[in-house]
Amino acid sequence: MNLDWTRKEFEAYVLLYAAHCNHIEDKNEQEFILSKVDEKTFHKIHTEVVVDSEEENLDKIQQYFSENDFTQSEKDELLRNIKNVFFADGSVDFYEKKVFGILKKIIG
């Protein structure tokens, strides 16, 4: 698959996937993501995240990571932002913990 995302689109995809992983997208999660990416990018990527299966979500994230160079500080910031999405609604559930573990392995 050809991923011609910008960095912001990739970040939106990862954060929206994190917000959507437990099938409950909280208003606070959306607001946090909108503080990181513009509204146009948010809506463009949101549809893609929801339409893709969980396997496709993770495959795309993994592929983008393998095809693009990230500094350690960029990786750390992305992981921090993923955590912020999970905590935005006040609690982290089982699915979010599981997904964070998977994303942490991919992102490193």
C-alpha cells in the first residue's frame, strides 16, 4: 500500500486510531487530537481510521514507521501524545492498555 501521508496526517492517524481502539471516541479525546492537528486533516484521516480494520490500522502505522525516519524525541513525543489521548477521558481501559503496548513496540 502506498502511504503518501504528511507527518501531520500520520500523527492524526495514530492518535485517531488510539482514540477509536475501544470503539468509544470521547469528546475530550477529539479535542486533544484537534490541539495537535488541524480540523481538515482530522476529518480527512478520521474517515480512513474508522473504515480500516484494526489489522489495517496497525499495518499502516508499521509501514509508515518503516519507510520514514523518526528521531528518538519524535518517537517519545508521539508516545506521549498517544498516552494523552488515552487519559483524555479520565481513564485507561483494557483495550487502550493493549493497544498502547502494541504501538510502543512499533514506535520504539
